[in-house]
Amino acid sequence: MSTTFAVLAMDPLTGARRGRLRTPHGEVDTPAFMPVGTQGTVKAMTPEELRELGTQILLGNTYHLYLRPGVEIIHRAGGLHQFMHWEGPILTDSGGFQVYSLQALRQVTEEGVTFQSHLDGSTHLFTPESVIAAQELLGADLIMCLDDVPGYPCSPKRAKEAMWRSLAWAERCRAAHRREDQALFGIVQGAFDRDLRLTSVARLVELDFPGYAIGGLSVGEPKAITWEVLAYTASALPADRPRYLMGVGWPEDIVHAVRLGVDLFDCVLPTRLGRTGTALTSQGRLNLRQAQYAEDLTPLDPACDCYTCRYYTRAYVRHLVKANEILGVRLLTYHNLAFYQRLMHRLQQHLEAGTFAEFAAQFPVPE
Amino acid sequence: MSTTFAVLAMDPLTGARRGRLRTPHGEVDTPAFMPVGTQGTVKAMTPEELRELGTQILLGNTYHLYLRPGVEIIHRAGGLHQFMHWEGPILTDSGGFQVYSLQALRQVTEEGVTFQSHLDGSTHLFTPESVIAAQELLGADLIMCLDDVPGYPCSPKRAKEAMWRSLAWAERCRAAHRREDQALFGIVQGAFDRDLRLTSVARLVELDFPGYAIGGLSVGEPKAITWEVLAYTASALPADRPRYLMGVGWPEDIVHAVRLGVDLFDCVLPTRLGRTGTALTSQGRLNLRQAQYAEDLTPLDPACDCYTCRYYTRAYVRHLVKANEILGVRLLTYHNLAFYQRLMHRLQQHLEAGTFAEFAAQFPVPE
């Protein structure tokens, strides 16, 4: 059984859509946010807690799992779902972006990308074929092609090279892809060049992927450029396939990207902010390390009904943060993920009710 | 409403008892193990998880809470129960042992003990009156007298001084104690001297405390001495009052102390071992950092039915430990606390069934 996607409702005023993915491990209502489970765990959370928060799909990082504990042992454990005790859908990236982030430690050729492990400095080669093989062993429902990420700023030469290389790799990934229970997504590249992006879309669409990721954005460029590129890229993609904007973003980024027609998101922000003592609230961000919260006996967010906000005060969470207590990270991570999942649920509801544009107008376009 | 204690069953062959404490925040079946919530949280656990594990009572440390976040803010939050969202019974220590552990940073006089904060080096004075006041603001169900802990080895002069000073402080604590919903326990001192210990017991019993703690043990002395002192001290205490052996210990220590008539225990071991990658199991201790567990797809303890053992493998927990993932600490802490609480439950059941001595015989007396 493979993954299917249906658009359930379209917003009449924007490009936003309400959809549903059906995967071998269950359904995903879109627009959806995927918490990031880099090392086979969404940091500080159990799968039960993620489910309780309304999470329907997680992201796993092939690069990290390949290096530690290794994809073979995860395969022997029954795959990533069973290894980490998450029964719902999983998307794995290909490692392309993770390796791009290594900067000086990598070398890209037509064959693939050679890189040094951030853990022990050992040398490895990722090829389109090898990342498909690794993702087959992990067994996620949605898997990604290897791509060459050019970054920002980016010369026309490098932009062109990375786009065509990513396309060639996408063809090789498609040829290597075997497991019918895994849906392989193509990744649009083309840096910040309209022609390159549209060529990337057209050629990937010829390969007829069941879904498309938009890569190479949020790599340091001004937000105005992100939105410009996203607008013409997303609207060029086939309407009946899911669109995944990789690594984005803040809540207001997500709202705007939904407006432009994106269905799937992942970002480390809610979990990372939780570990650094920051709560996302309806009143803005709170840095719990600030002294002003030491005697504040109100919840993190009075408008939130999550476990953290029902039972704990800002003073208590601040105390835990100051004392480096794990429960502080847990309570903040849980709350921040609740904040994201509630946002996604509201976006879905407004798309169903035909009130999306009005709702989204509360969120200024991030600059 | 104050705390009452009833002995429900006595083992015919040993000093072991099955009892029940009734406190303003609920009942505690004894022998009971109290997980340690040093800084207003049992490290890495939520109150709901502790309850799920069968925990009926927690311990809080007055010294730590006094320094951070301060007892005043906890009082304004509604007391420690509400601050940390634990609705069950709590016992707070007096800070005597914590300050003793500071070693060079403290100075003991008849008035009290002056010490420097381990957090910022600031100077503080604990007196019998001030620790009662602090514990009244915290609002625990069971509270402790300030005591002078002599350590090991210990000269006859120091043993005598510490015992008589602890007695004088116990009288002052009793005089300062006001809240009827808090049961104040006396603490037996006397180092490793039978006469001093029995004098301490006799004088404390004259003060008629609703419960008695046995202090000054497990401070570095050989186990044979611990058991010798515990045997004559516990058996000298009134049979109708709960007996609390402070800071003990490993599972086999607890079994032997129950044999000698102890009802209440606290220890950081299950939580601390969880944070350092060690699991307590029916097959002994596992250090998950060892390479032999990298491909071990069995549960931590095949004889355990806790959440961790139901859903996760040794290979996964080891991966989390190696990757410094918080979930690794959570799963190990949860499992280790399950191990302790299951032991306490079995001790209670065997005491009820009259089969305690047989059950306890499986645990060799720790040397």
C-alpha cells in the first residue's frame, strides 16, 4: 500500500489548501506540522505525548540515524517506527541538507557527496542510490531524494549546477526506489532564480513523483526572497500532489507558506526553544530566564489549555529552567509543540469553513 | 487534620512491619519508598508518571528549595504540593544533612548552623526555629527536626556533642512547631555508639514525636556497622510510630532495613542511576553505555512490565544514552523507579501474606 493525497478544500482568495495524506501508518491532515525527531526521538518527548498533542506525522533525519545508531540495527529492530515506538506516519529526509550544513566537511561530485561525520570525523559517501537504500532500511512512509543545496548567497553558476545535479540525482533516486509502501518525493531546487526553479519543477513533474518538497529556502536569504521564490515555485507544482516546505519555520512563516499553497512543514524551533527556556505564547515569546517571571504565578499562556498551562506557573517553569531540571525542558517543549499543533488545527478548520484569509490576516507576512 | 500511623501486620520472624500512614494529602502504604524531589521535581519525571508507578509520597529538600526558588514564593504559590503539582503526601527534610554535606562551607554552634550556599557562596543560618518556619511555608505533610550529623569516622567527643545538640534542637523544633496539619518527626542521632543511640531514642520518645527518623547512617561506615546500629536503634523505637531511615539505599539495603523494622525510605539512586545510563533489573545492573547492548533488541528487564520495558529495547535506550537524548534519561529513570516501587509493593504483599522472611531471604544482607 502506498501513500495517496487528496485536496479536501481550497481557499477561494489564496493558494491555501486543506488536504489529507493517507499513508501505510495512518492519515495526516494538512496543512501539517512535523516535529523533528533527529536522532530517533523528538527531543524530550514520548510518542504518547506527541500523539496527545495532535501530532500525526514525525520527521526523522537519515544523516543522523545513518551515523548513529546505524540504519542496519534500526532495520533489524523492525524499522524506525518500531525502534522509536511511533506507530504513525514518518517522513525521512535524504541527508542532503544535513550534509550541506557540514560546510567545510563535505565534497560534492556527480557521483554523490563525500562528508566527514560530525561525531568521529570518519569519511562517508552518500549517493542517490545509497540514501534510498538507507531510507528503505529505516522504512519511513515518505522518503526524499538526495539533493544538492546551493545556499545563499549563490552564484548563477552554482545555482544552475546544483539544480541540474539535484535533478540528475532525483532520476537516479527514482530508479533506485523499490519499496511500494514508501512514497518518494522529488525536491525542487534552483536557488533564487525563477527560470531555474520552474525548470526544476517541470522536469521533476515529468518524473511524476507522488509529492514534492521545496528545498534550498530558509538558508540565510531575506524573507522577501523566500516568499517570492516560494510563491512561483509552489503555484507551479501539480495541484493534486502534496507540497512540503523543508525546515520552515516560525508560526507566522507557516501561516504565510500555507497561504502560498504549502501542505507540510517541519522545524526544530518548538523543541529547540523549549530546551533554551523560551515559551511561544498568544502574547509573544517568553524567555523564562528573565527575572520578571520569578514570582509570576500565571500559566505560560493564559490562552493555552495544554498540560503545562493547566498545572504549572511561570514561576515554577522558570525555577526548573534556572535549576537545569529536565522537567523544565519537558514542560516547555510540550507547550511549544501544543502551540504549533493548535495553529495547524486552526488553519485546517478555517480552510474548511472558508474563513482562512480572514484568520491568516491576523498574522503579518514575516519580513 | 494531622498524620496517623497504624501497623497492619507484623512479620513473626523478623522486626518487619506492614503499616499505613494517613496524611492530610492521602495514605501511604508502608514499607514505602519516597522518590527524591530535591529541587521541587523528581528529576525527569512528571507527578502523573510518579503516580502511575505507584508512588504515594515524595521527599523534598528544604536546603535546596530555601536557596532556590525560595520558600516564600512556594508559599505564595499555595505550598510545595501546588507549586510542583503533586497532590499526594510530601516529606521535607530539615536541611541538616544537606548542610552537613557541604563540609568546609559550614559551621555548627548551639544556635544553629551557618553555611555558604553552593549556588552563590552567600552566607545563611539555619536554626531549629528557622527550619521549622521554612518547612511550614513549604507545607509538607511530614517535616523534620534540624539535626547535627557527625559523619564517619567520628570521635567519641564529636558523637556525644552531635547527639546532645540534635536533642536540644529537637526540643526547640518541637516548641517552634505550630501547624497541626504537619507531623514533626524527631531524628535519632548518636553516631555508632549504642549508649548514645539509646539515650537519643529515650529522650526523643519523651518528647512524644508522631514519627522518628534514624539519621547519621550511610555516611561512609562499613555496612556491618550500619546494620548493627540500625538493629538496636529501630527496635528501641516505639512500635506504634513510623520509622524513617534517611537516605537509604540500594534495593537490598531496603529489604534488610525492612527486616529490622523500618517503614520509610528515600534515596537518589533510582533517579541518579537513570541519568548516568544504568538500569536496575532482575538480572542485575546494566550499564547501557556498554557496547554489548548496541544490537540487543530485548527489553531492559524481561521480568518488568513498565512502560519502558513494554515498548523499548536495550539497543534503543542505549542509542538515546549515547546520543545524550533526554528521553533516554526519562525511560531509565521511569524504569528504575518502577523497579523500586515494585519491590516495595512485593514487600507489602509478603508482609500481609506472612511470607516476608522467605521472600527477604532471596536478598543477601549487603556487606
